[in-house]
Amino acid sequence: MRLKKLYFFLFISFGSYSFAQQVKKAPNSKPKLVVGIVVDQMRNDYIYRYWDRYGDGGFKKLVNKGFYLRNAHYNYVPTITGPGHASIFTGTTPRVHGIIANDWYDKASDKELYCVKDEKVKPVGTDVKSRGRSPVNLLSTTIGDELKLCSNGKSKVFGIALKDRSAIFPAGHAADAAFWYDDSTGYFISSSWYVKELPTWLNEFNAKQLPKTYLQKGWNTLKPIETYTNSIADNNTYEKAANKKATPTFPYEYSNYLIPGKYGMVKETPYGNTITKDMAIACLKNEKLGKDEFTDLLTISFSSTDIIGHEYGPRSVEIEDVYLRLDLELEEFIKTLDAEVGVNNYVLFLTADHGVAEVPNYLKDNKIPADYFEEKKLEKQLREYFLKTFNDEKILIGCFNQQVFLNESNLDKINRQYVEQKLCDYLVTIDAIAEAYPSSVLKNGSFEGRDVKALMQNGYNHQRSGNVAYELKPGWMDHKKTGTTHGASYSYDTHVPVIFYGNGIEKGSSLNYYKITQIAPTISDLIKINYPNGCTDDPIEKVLSK
Ligand code: ZN
Ligand code: ZN
Ligand code: ZN
């Protein structure tokens, strides 16, 4: 009897002890701040290729001390900026979140629509009229939205980028603010969707005129140019200088761009990333992020890597230099987080919104199949096709983002499925085109994994997308003859680094296939909030500490 009592006593006390521990531990174990970093147009191989050139405090620190997914991919097309940023932070694809491209043909208004355009709101912080921007077209919640709901509004959520869409989609609908760069003034601005006026600290930040200071420095290589052996020669026919210099060669100078109205040039230099980091640090400090028990979210997208990548391509000295410099910006930012928020108080993830293709002419010169294609020319060709085949060229509305939009009222007269299928049969006779599928396949099919049809279906929104989707052959693109672009279903555009680092993250790496849409549920689980409401994927258990 006595023994039983003793056992009972021990059971009660140990039981309550461990429960008390858990209760005590739970709130403290949650990160005080989540930082989501997107590098615009960063292919996974940039981690490997420049590894020996990176310092110890930037990319290397994240990889060595965090969890690195080495085989993470976009699981939809098109692999471009608007959909990329939306998918990272919603945990789903354009099929659900609705951001099917940067610009798309809007059936209701019969006009092209920019993904963050919103005429019902006004810009805040600039005099430029008619540039209302908001997340109104984003159909599902983001990590930040759920954080706001979960904390009854007490969590702070901010998004920062040079590009408006790269600040707005990561921040989400319920954020305190998204801030982006206004080309004409060189200021970071916002929208009446979020704020009535810019915070005082931001007016002070803008008053410093940092774009001018940075442009005055010009752009030369960080290290001696002869050490850039990861890249092809600086002067080559695959690049075009953004400042209209006759040769695409270092050093670049910007004395013609030092006046308001021309500060947009800073985006085409590595200083675009510098000013983004400066802005992120200013926001972190002034908004006191990560200081209380309510987890905050700061999203940062580095846009200049993309803008420079488009002009010079992935083999250029210019892009190597941008990454070496971005590595230093990351180092400074991580040090600031350690000092301001505390080493163990934040979790950070870094990824990219898409990769990038090689310059087709460069591939051709290396005997690798690739070429150029023009969607506007295809449109002309299709008008002739519809006239010849159906005696009605007005069936075609147009081609946008590798989708063909047809006139629904004209299709009433002819069998829709028949027209779509015949069009697909025709499209695959065109040299540039690899595959084409009608809407019935994308609406009703069931495809898995990395099948191009699965990627098309995940990118296919039933209300917003077109009648037929097509994919080009690998290496082909719609782009001018210098520089390059992205948007395809192939690994050069889908394969991006995903690195988690900080509070709650295991150390390690994995070569298993993971999808970009797994980031949001992983972070949501870590900070114990609902997954974004359209989330279609699972968290990655391996990444999270036991
Ligand atoms: Zn992008
Ligand atoms: Zn060059
Ligand atoms: Zn781009």
C-alpha cells in the first residue's frame, strides 16, 4: 500500500515536472523572427561553381551550419518571378494561388494584366500616378498572412525588394507593409493597400539618396579580373552592357545616371542588392523585428541578380561578380541578425524564384542544341492557320506565356475539344515546340512528379489560363540575341538552392527531390501556425530539429 502511494507520488511529480518543462520550453523554442530570402534567378549550381570564392560568413555559413536541399525544384511552369515568389510563400502553385505569370491576358477585361496591378489602390511615397500595386490577384494566404491570423495581428510582417511583385507576394495580404524601389525617385515606396504614409524611418532612409552614392562608385570587379576563371572572357558577343557602353566590359561607370529619373540604373548593378540589404537592415532595426514573443516575418528578395543575369548570362564575369558581392551582403545581414535578434532567436531560409538558361548562341557555339523563338511570330502564324483550317482567324485571341488563348464565343460554334486538339497537333509540327496540350488534359488529367504535364497542370489555373499550353525544346527561348531568360520546365530553370538555417533547423543536406512548395509548410510547422490556406504540399521533416 505504501509502495503504491510512493509510485503514485513519483508518477504525479515526474509527470507534472516534464509537462511543466514542456510548457515552459514551448514558447521559448519558437523563433522570434523568420527571415525569407529569395535570390532572383539563382540556379543551384551557383553554390557549387563559386564555392571556393565565397567567404565564410555568407552562402558557406548557411550551407555548412544549416540544411541544404541540393535537389529542390519548381514543380510548375512558367518558372518566372511573380509565380515564383507567390509559390514560395503560399506553399502552392499557380493552379491554386492564381499568379499564372508576371503579366497575363485577363479574360474578363480583355486586356493584359500585370500580376500586382490594382487600380483601386494608390502608390505611397511617390508622385507617380496610376501605379497602384497590391496582392489582390493572389488567391491564397501566405506564411505572413497565417502568422498575422495566428497572433491576432501581433506578429509583424514586412516584405522588401527592388521589384514590386517580389516585395508584395512574399509579404502577403495582411502584412504591415511591402516596400519596393521606385525607379524615378530612387526611393523605396509602398501602396495604400498597406499604409497611409511611409514610416518616418523610411523617409529618412530615402532622404540619404543612396542610389546616387552607389552609382557614383561605378562598378569594377571585386577581385582582380584575371581570377574570374569560373567565367568566360569579359568581352564577348553574348552580353550587352546596361549602361550602353560599347563593350560589355569592366569597369562600368554611371555618370550619366546621377539625376532623379535615372536612378533605376542602380537595379542593373550589384548595388541594387546592396541597397536592398541596407533597406532590410533599416526595417529590421526600426520596426524592432524579433524582439517580443510574437514571431515576426521579414522577407527580402534580391532582384539585381536577375536583372544582371538577363543582360550578361550565367557564364559572365559580371554574374560571378554579382554573386561574390551578394555573398558579402549576406554576411553583413547575418551578422546584423545575430547582433539585433540573437544567434538562436531566428530562422532563415534562402532560395530562388527560378533558375536561368544558358545563352542560346553560346550553346550553339558549343554545338549544343538551342535556338531562338518568337511568340509574337507564332501568333501571326496561328492566325493564318485558323483562317486556313477553320476559315476564321478571330478564333485566336493571342499567345501569352506559352499558352494560346482562344475566343470562347467563336468556340461555341465549333467543337472546342476538336479545335484545341487540332491546334496541339499543329503546334508540335513547329521546330521550336516540344509538346502541346489542350485544356481538357490540363483540367482532367492526373500527372505525377517531374512529368512536364504535371508541371503544366500545376501552373494551370482553371479560371485564368488559356486553351492550349505548349513547351519549347530544351535550350530554346523567346529572347533577344544577347543575354538570356528563364521560364521553362527544364532543370536549368527549375533547380534552385533551398537552404534552411537557424533556430529549429538540423544541420545537413539532402539529394532527395523536394518541391519549392514544401518550404511554406516546413516553416509553418516550425513556428506552429496553420499552413497557408491553399497549401498543397508537405513539410520536410528531415530539416526540422527533433
Ligand atoms: Zn525572377
Ligand atoms: Zn562582360
Ligand atoms: Zn528574370
